[in-house]
Amino acid sequence: MDIYVGNLAYATNDESLKAAFSVYGEVASARVVRDRMTDRSKGFGFVEMPDPAQGQAAIDALNGQLLDGRPIRV
């Protein structure tokens, strides 16, 4: 299951995104999309979780929760 995560803080990186989702199950990959010119976060990313049930649990639990000081949209 590929999960979109929006409204990320500029300080959020791949590791902190993965850590937030790994509480709910196995995370195959997590990446914050970055601007090619500035290497600054574009404010969104994607998390891949192989088990759809775990992915849905993460979506339900994390949508609207704070990550690095900002409420994320999942």
C-alpha cells in the first residue's frame, strides 16, 4: 500500500517519516520528496507498507497528528 503524507515540516526526513509509520507495522520504504535545485523538502512524501491492514491502521492513527511540529495529512 502506497500512502501519501502531506503537510510535512521542512525538517522531516526519510528516517523520521519511517519511524512514525513503523509503529503500526512493516515499512518497505519512506521518502520525503525534495526539490532538485535546493534539496529542500517539498512538504510531502510517500510511505510504502506491504500489509494493507497495517497501512490502514497507520492512516487512521496518524492523520492529523503532529510530526516535527506540524499536523500531517495522511
